[in-house]
Amino acid sequence: MKSRGWSVRIFKREQRSLFGEILDWMLTPLLLLWPISLALTWLVAQGLANKPFDRALIYNVQALAQQVTLGPDKRVQFNLPQPASELLRADETDLVYYQVMGGNKEHLSGDRDVPLPPANQEKGSSYEVHMRDDEMRGLEVRVAYTWIRLDAEGKSPALVQVAETREKRSVLAAEIIKGVMLPQFALLPLAVLLVWLALVRGIKPLSELEERIRARKPDDLSPLDDKAVPMEVAPLVVSVNDLLERLKDSIVTQKRFLADAAHQLKTPLAGLRMQADLAQRFGSSEDDLKKSLKQIGRASVQATHTVNQLLSLARAEGGGGHLPQQSCDMVEISSEVLQDCLPLAMDKGLDLGYEGVNSGTPGAQVQGNPTLLKEMVRNLVENAIHYTPSTPEQPGVITVRVLVDPYSKALVMQVEDNGPGIPASEQDLVFQPFYRALGTNVDGSGLGLPIVKEIAQQHGATVTIEPAHPGQTLAGACFTLRFSTPT
């Protein structure tokens, strides 16, 4: 009991909510994409923050380059007015450095420790401004620089550089990020709320379907309306409708079984009660008592046979496909039935025999339930025994055959007799429950052939009836079972 309760608790813990599952799958990508969006925004903000300050640096470099000239002695000169130098240094936030070097890398003006451009970088055309990120005095700087060719031969160009720390750029980038991300902080909870509301609205048809099912009466097995649910749920509703239809058929079968059982058992039980009353009232002599007991025994045998037939029909109609199936040799099954029915045939003076292939012959096997197949063959043989007369002038002969069609390789089974036969007008009626041909004076329940037809259909076989000896007084009947697919 403890282990069972533990397994129930495990099942409840593992059960997931469809609403929570969908919500997780929708919000998880949203929450994962948000940091990625933050990183991309930072990169974009850095680019936007660099542009205005880069333009200012380019302007400063170009202004300084205008002050670089070539003197009378062919030497590079740089003259920067003092106010211009002070204006260049006037920045309340960042530090600005500049450097002017001659063609022989001699220092002309500005800060000597401004890092030089990479040695492998090609020198562009004169006054063409380049930008790079570098480090100076332990600080990250943004550097704008240009080469100036003053001599006619274009050799040994002068170098002008302006470097600026990145404080203003970082502040501007942070302001841009704040302007972009703060609305996202407000929109993210709103997006979660909208997703939640959308899910509530989306699964509302499922809740309505649940309410309609709960509101149904216990005996209401009508199909659910698959048009009133979303397209994705329609297959589930169709499956439920199929289950309801099968449940409805099962209930109908059970009700019919109970009604048939009550109807068929009423007559033998009434006979038992009547014979018992007669034995009690008028059974003064031993002969009368024996006669009543004989009638009671006959009625009990009839009632037992009817109960067994009803149970066989209920088992067959209840879905033999759900019973264990295996490869069954129809020759062996037929032999077992013949051995069981031989005493009954000998009591009536009937010749009961077998013709056909031997056991183990390829193609003589069928995939099915051996219990049902044996019940099917037994009903065919017993039906032939009951309805086949035997006289010294005309002995009764019953033959069971198991054959394999040489062309289609399909399995064929026949039960043939030389009895009165079945008229063509009644050949369909004999497969209906409780139908019995008139004028036969044979005790029976009328369930044998319906059982045969039900089991045959479950094993992919068809049942046909033909006269065994056309044109004769006792035309006989030949029941043929043909399995649709070779095994």
C-alpha cells in the first residue's frame, strides 16, 4: 500500500499543465533574447556615440594640418598660435593631446608620448584623416591622424595626430542605452501580461469543451461537436468520438446480451420449475418421478448449453482482437474439435471424418486467437451433427476439410454434411442471433452460426453457404471459411 501511494504521488508530481508548458516555451525565448538585445543596443550606442566626436577630432586634425608648412630651407615647420593651442586643450570632460612630427620623425610640437600609428599601416594620400583606438598614459583614447606630403617628391611625410579620452563617448553611449532600454523594462512585463492573456483566450475552447463534457448526463454518448473547437484539438475530439462510439456499441452489446440471456433462459428455467412442481404434486410412482427427473436434466443441459453459447457470443462480440494472438494451425484445431465431437456423432450414427492437408503444411496457419478459432470450428461441426439425420438407408456423413488454395495460397476450411441443407432464402437469416429454421425439430439456441460469423470476421475470413449435393433430396450444406490473406 505504501509503494502504491508513492507511485501515485510521483505521477501527480510529474503531471504538467498545458497552460504552463506553453507559457514557458513562449516566455523563455523572450527572456533569452532580451540580454542579446541589450548587447546589440550597446554596440549600436557605441557607434552612434563615436560619430559626432569623431567628426570633431577630424576637424581638429585638419585645422592643425593647415599649420604645417615647408620652410625656405626645405624643412617642415609648424606654427600654432597660443589661443588655438589653448582652445584645443579646452575640454571640461576629456583630455585632448596632439602631436606634430616632421618627415624624419623629429618632434615639432605637442605631446611626445602620443602613440604612433601601426608601422604596417599604409600611408594614405595627403590630408586623408584616419581613426583608431589606442592607449595613452593608461587611458583609452580615440586618435585621429593624417600624413602631409609637402615636398615635390612626396617622400618623408609629416604626421599630425590628435588623441582624446573616451569619457564623453561612454556617457553618451550610456544615455542612449538608457533611452532605449528603460522603455523595454516597462514593455517586458506588459509583454508577459499580453502573452498570459493570449494563452487564457487561446485555451478557452478547451475549458468550454471540458464544461460541456462535465455537463453531460451519464447515458449521453452522442458525439462531441468537433466544429466548435480549434483545428489543432479537432483530432482529439474525433478520437474521443470514436471512443464514445465504441463504448456505445459495447453497452448495446451488453444490453443485448442481458436481454438475450433472459429470453433464452426463461424457457428452460420455466420447464425446470414446472417439472419440479409436477414431481412434487403427482410424482407418486417411481416412473413418474424418473420421467420428471429426465425432463429436468434435459432442461438443465439446454440451459447450460444456452449459457455457454451466450458467453461465447459475448466474448466474440467483445473484441477478439484484444485477446492474445498467435500462429494457429487450423489442421490441429480441427483435429481437436473432431476428437471432442466424435462421441456425439457416434451416438447419432454419423460418419465424421477429415480431408485435406496435414498438420504443419505451409499456408495452413492463421494468426489469431486459438480459443476463438476452436470455438468457431466447434460450432460448425456441432451444427452439422445436430441437423444431419442418419438412417440405415441414408447414413449421415460429415466431412471437415482444411485446404490451401494453390493459386492465391489462401487458407480455406469447409464443413460439409448430407443433411437437409439450407434454402437460399434463409442463408442470410441463419447468421442472425436466435434464428432457427422451421420444421427441423432440433433443440438449439440459434447462436452457433452467429458466433461463427463474428469470429470469422475478426480473423479476416468470410463465411459462405452452398449446397453440398445440388439436385438431391438431401442437398446437404457446405460451410466455407476463406481467409482473405495468406499467412
